[in-house]
Amino acid sequence: MNYHNITKEDMLNGDGIRVVLWVAGCNHKCKNCQNPITWDKNGGLPFDKKAEEELFEALNKPFIDGITFSGGDPLMPENRKEIMELVKKCCSKFPNKTIWLYTGYSFDEIKDIEGIELIDVIVDGEFVEELKDNNIKWVGSSNQKVINVKKTLQDGVIALHC
């Protein structure tokens, strides 16, 4: 898996102050995507041990509320295994930090991925230019949903965060 950046103090991609891992690779290629540079799965840098250490060092600060996986698409099939391994490591090392994940897939398409229940919030759905709405928190278009994963899995129906 490759990545483009680790943002260490972000307040735009989830609740509170977060670390964001910007993953390379996206098959959706949404019209007017804000991050087209991240589409190429071979772009960016390899996510190696040094990058993982940098990520965990940033997460280890007491004022950081959690991590957000974005991109690209962290759940692009080629990224899933490594992302889910990282999710498990984050849960183990930082049990009091929340995990958010942005994906162009619908929740129904990804709900059965092993380990998905460890993620607190998933923002799902492709960006749709015709549905662009700058007034909705944490999404780019009105078709996207900010999903409370644990409640959704428990109740069997989509439960929105906030």
C-alpha cells in the first residue's frame, strides 16, 4: 500500500483533532474529486515501518482524538488488507481514540469486511458533483452518509453519526 501524506493535527476530517492517513489508490475517480492526485495506487510513498512509526507517534499525543483514513480510497480492494491491519493495531495501541474512514463504497458493499466493526465512523459513498453541498458537515455531496458503525451493525439499520 502507498500513501501520500500523514496530517498530524486535522480538524476537518472527523470529530476533534485527528491524525489523517491519506492513502493512494481509488477506482471511483469521481468527477471534480478534491484529491485526484491520490487515484493512482502506485503514487505517493510505500507505507513502510518508518511511516507506521510516524503515524503512531502522531497518534500518541494526548490531545489527538483519533485517526481518519482517507485518500484515495482506503477500502480499494488493493488497500483493504493493510488498512484493516492498521485499524486493528490502532485499536490495540490506542483504545481510547476513535477511528474514522472515508470510502467511495456504500456501507452495504463493505459491511462484511473483516474488522469493519472496529471502525467508529465510516463516511460512505462516492462524491457526486451534482449533489455537492458545502453545508453538510464532513461530506462533499448530499448522497454521502456519516455512519455510526457500531450502532448500525448492532441495530441492522444505518445509524447516522450526530
